[in-house]
Amino acid sequence: GEDVEQSLFLSVREGDSSVINCTYTDSSSTYLYWYKQEPGAGLQLLTYIFSNMDMKQDQRLTVLLNKKDKHLSLRIADTQTGDSAIYFCAESNPGGYQKVTFGIGTKLQVIP
Amino acid sequence: DGGITQSPKYLFRKEGQNVTLSCEQNLNHDAMYWYRQDPGQGLRLIYYSQIVNDFQKGDIAEGYSVSREKKESFPLTVTSAQKNPTAFYLCASSAPGGNQPQHFGDGTRLSIL
């Protein structure tokens, strides 16, 4: 079945870049998503990339996709304390409904 | 502003009691979803609904029930058959068409008294 893997924890200093990595197993994945979850809140969609793209940039966020290795990364430039949260990678695949598989989330800690 | 509203934010259940979590959306989305979030386990799909009056079991439907009588509403009932209901419950919705991203509410935290 589908599986999405992420490391559990990342710590960076304020102002540095953060890179959160994700690997997935389903080669038929069509869209890959990054969500952000702050404590006690729901998931906020940050960005998503279609599987035929290699890169997508949106302000401080850069998503890189290596489809051959099934590897997705989220780079946050100039990381701020407000970026401290859990980041979820997710993938969807064609089906009768939009089945989305989520990773377990990477907790990003930004040190002032 | 359009969005997804979940209520209540916190809910307590006694032994043997059924409780219902509310999810309302004004995004005009056809599809709605319920997930359960436990620490270290990510999100697991409980039920989903693609259109009104239709819903399907997800990966962990046992002990839960849903209804979809209106497009805007997708309530989740946690029944007494669910022996480990303590978790954070998230409702989501998505627009029609393939691979439209899911948008989430702010969640309901359910605890056992």
C-alpha cells in the first residue's frame, strides 16, 4: 500500500534555511502536498506540486520533487519563530475519490 | 470568509456514551472527510463522503458513524463501541475534480472522563 515517511524532528536557528524531507512509495502519486499544523489547530495547506513538476517556489517556500527517487522536500528560507510547527507531507493518487496518504509529520523547532 | 467549522473544540465522553462532533463548511465543496490524529501516527481516515446522502468507510471506521444529509454538514458520532476514542479529530473538505487539495477545520479534542 501507499506509505509516506518523514523524519520526526528538525531544529534550526532563526534566519537559517530549513529543509524538511519526505519519501513516498506510490509511483502513481499525482499530487504531493505540504501542510503545516500549529499546536491545537487543524492542518493548513502550504503548497502542493503536481507530479510532472520538479520544483515550485512560493515566496519563502521551495518544493523540490525527485520523482525517480520518490523524494519530496520543503525548503523554508529565512526561518522565523512563527514557522515552528509540525509539517506534514501527503500524497494523493488517482482513484474513485481523492485518497490522500499523510506522513506522521516533522516537528520543526526554530531557535531564536 | 469561507471555511470549515468544527465544534466543540473540546469534548468529554463518559463510558458507554455516544457523542457527536459537528463539521460545517461553507466552501461549497462536494467531498468531506473525517480523520483521527494520534501522537506519532499521523492522520488516519475514518469516513468520507463524495456527495450528499452517500458516504464510505475509511481505514478505521469501526466504532464510528456519520451522516451526510446536507452538502454543508458531515457530523461524526463516536459510539460506545469505540473503546479508545481519545484523540484529535479533524474534518476536511475538497472541491470536485481530481486531486483538489483538502482543507481542514481546527479540530475537536475528545477525551474520556
